[in-house]
Amino acid sequence: MAVTDANGEYSLLYSSDVHGAKPGEHRVTISSFTEGDPDGDPPVAKVAERVPYKFNLRSELSTTVSRGENTVNFDLATDGPIVQPDQIRATRE
């Protein structure tokens, strides 16, 4: 998992305190959606999905991670439907 900063920079986290990813082939999903926590301390606002679902819910993106330092970036086209994950859960219930 990774979160981008205001400049679009990111670093993967393998676990809460280990940076990086396990070597091998990985399916990649990219999403802007955050459920939020209005009751949190501090409260966290919900963030709507802005990335087409072909890069997250239906992602076919993948990459191979090698031992050592890797830099992997994906060019995301903005065309295509955007689906909110919480809307999908509501239709399943």
C-alpha cells in the first residue's frame, strides 16, 4: 500500500513499519476513495473516487518487483466510468 503526497510522490509500505514490496509479480490497484471517519479524533472526511474503475475495481495493472530499489509509475487515462465503492456495496446488500 502507498499514499501519494501533494507532489504525487509515494513509497510502498509492506507492513506498518516495513517499506517496499515482496519481489515478484503483483496486481496493482489505484484509487482515490477513502471511507473517512467523521467520529475520529481528528475526524477524517470521506474522499470520493476520482480514478476510473479500470484502474481499481477492475484493474488489469500489474508490475514485477525485483530485489533492490524499484521505481514503478503508471500513466492513468482519465476516460472511463468512475464507480464509488460504497455504491457497489449498497447494491450487493
